[in-house]
Amino acid sequence: MQTGDVAGALLHRATLRHIDVSEVDGALVTSVSRTLVDIGRSASAGCAVVAIDAALHRGAVDLGAIENVLCACWNWPGIRRAVRAVDRADASAESPLESISRLVIGWLGLPAPRLQAQLHDELGMFVGRADFYWPEYGVVGEADGLAKYDSRAVLLDEKRRQESLEALGLVVIRWDWSDVTRRPHLLRQRISWAFERGQRRDRSGLPRQWSVRVA
């Protein structure tokens, strides 16, 4: 490391309570809840929400433990930022792209979707689970990360699933990392167009041939 790097680095000291420390493979580390709050205090909103979502989804921590740390650090620098990150967190998110997509959807002023909605046909048969679902429009949103389709067979299964959802009358829209990070305003336009398609379907009198359960 160059001398200039050291001079430009920001170092912070903070008190560690006994419950803020865990042991992993013989090494002392900060607990999951304390680590998440520290990330929330110092990192961007996106980074913090991704980390909190992942920890909650995997069952590595619960909200009660995180809130305990927030209360203990109530007057520390950056704590309001951490509180906002915790308020935006959702254990239903299954990938970083889903977490960031949820934030971007909110920043774009679009309606908040339901997460991980289970979609069934008229006979009650399960058809698929949607990353995002807007019930007022009958629109499904799918966040496609790089590792989501790791084989041709998985890709073909996903294609068939989308066709099955569309056969029920649902409008399906997909996006990837480049859409949410480089072209968010185009994504807003695409989602808005999907909403319009859903509204046209409803105005035409076509029946909604699906039912929904939320995980």
C-alpha cells in the first residue's frame, strides 16, 4: 500500500459489546447483526440492503438482533442511514439483483410489487413463482442474474414457464443487471408499458385465468 493510500483511508473506532463478537474457526469476528449495522452505517444503501436481505433470507440473523444493535448504537455516525437500510430490507429477496431491483423500482416512483408470489391456474395447479408481481396490473417481473440459467435445460424450462404464465393472461417482463444499473429510465418505461398492456387486457374483458398466493 502506498503512503498516499494510508493517508487517504478513513479509520473509525467503535465500542464492541460482548454480544457483538462471535467466534468462527477460532477467530474473533463481529456478529452478523453488528456487521450488518456497520455496513449500513458506512456503505451505500444498495450494498447495505443486499447484505441485510441475504442474511435474513438465509436465516443467519433476525430483525430483533439487528434492531438490538441499532438501539445500542443510536447516536453513532451513520446510524440513520443504517436504520433506513434495515427498514427497506426484505427476507424474500433471493439474490442481490432482486434486492437492487426492488430499490430501483422504488427510486423510479413505480408501484411496489409483491415478492415471490406463487401463481396458479384456474384449477389451482402451481404454474410458477414470480420474483415480482403487480396484482393491480397482472404483471410479472423477473430479475435475470448471470447465474440464474446455468444450463440450456434450465433456460428451456424457464422459457416454458414464461409461456405458461402468459397463457394465463399475465404480462411478463424481464430485466438484468445492465437494465437496473445502466438503463433504469428505460426499465421504468418498459415496466410502464407492461402495466398498460395489463390494463388493456382487463378493459377488453379477457378473464384473469390465474390465482395468487404470496410466500
